Amino acid sequence: MKEVNCLNCGHEITANYCPNCGQKNSTHRYSLKHFLEHDLIHGIWHVDKGALFTIKELFTRPGHSVREYILGKRAPYFSFVTLILLTLAVSTLIGHYSHVKLLDIIPEASREAMSPFEKFVSKNPKIILLVTIPIYSLFSFLWFKKAGFNYSEHLVLNSYKVASELIVGLLFTILTVFYTNPQGLMLINYIFVTGFSILYTAFFYYQFFSKSGLSKRSRIFRSIMVPVSYLLLAMMAGVIWAIATKSR
């Protein structure tokens, strides 16, 4: 077998597994087939080591860590599919003990003025987050097309982004078990949860594409335009939903 260097630790390997860290010698670029057949199936039926390490990396160096994962350094990291499923499972379990739902903390006047689409989003925040993965992936692929990552690899990086947002949402759910003041929770949700999502998303892309040959100004602009593009699409979807609802 041809001698190559391990993509995880850089050690020279001549067999199917690296003798230094144990990672497979068969890591390759993501494709839609690999995404569906390997990571989705493997993520559902297998639980790997490295959950705490992966969470730490996602909140300290998110873009760098996910780029390393996509480029082959996968042994230390938790599968993105498993991380999402585990976070959703824990969130659902703790949610049964929560005394406050997201829609409950919205002022009554604002709640009555909400469109059916906005109410649906507020009632199903976790479902909406999962739906954003392919949409955000499309926008990040288009805005950073010159970076050389294919759409399936963008699906992976945005899956990890959503996993981070779900973890923050889980922390908010845990808070609602012990703290039930609607005004306080609304403030916390807007400042920490929503604010985190916006800032984290831009920082995530900015860091991930730091090795893509783009200037600092270009990276900042493109990193901001990905969530802006999504927000514009969501606004259009809300308007279309409202028009369709009124026409019935």
C-alpha cells in the first residue's frame, strides 16, 4: 500500500489505520452519497467518543475545528448527526419539565399581531433550525463558491452550526425549568439566544473560510450576507404564507 500521511495527526501510515491515532486511512471528501449513506446511518446507529471535546471546539474555535473535520481530521470529533440527535433528545426530555414555552414569553399584543408563519416558527424552533441546514448550505455555498467546498461539505459545516445553536437552545430550556418570569426570559432569549445565533453564524463562516484565500473584508462581508440572505428569504416566505392564508 502506498505510504501517505494521516489527515488527522500527520503520522506516516502504510495500512488501513494510522498506528499513531487510529483514524482510518480511507477518509475522503464529502459527497451527497457519503453524507447520506455513511454519516447519516452511522450517526444514528453509532455513538462515538469526543462529545465534550467537540462541544468545546464548537464554542472556542468553531470554524477552524469544522474545517479540520471536513478536510480529514475526524478521529477526535463527535459525529454531527449524533450530536444533533443527542441534543434534541435531551432537550425534548427536559422540555417536559419546563413551565414556559417560547410562545408564552412573547407579549400578548405582539403575539396577536404575529402572522401564522411567525407563530409556526415560534412554536417549532427546533424544526425550523433543522430546516435551515440545507437552506443555509445553499447560501454559504453560493457566497463562498470560490473557496472550493462542494454543497455536501457545506451541509456538514452548517449541521455543526445548527448543533451549536441547539445546544444554546438546550441551555435556555434548562433555564425555563427553574426560572419562569416571562419578561426576564424574553430578554434572555433576545439578547443571549437570538444575539448569539447572529454573531456566532457570522464568526463561524469568517473563521471557517480563513484559509480560502479571501481578503479579510471579503470574508466579513460574505459571512454577514449568508444570514442576511436567509432572513430575506424567510421574510418572503412569511409574506407568501400570509397571502395564501388570507386567500382561503
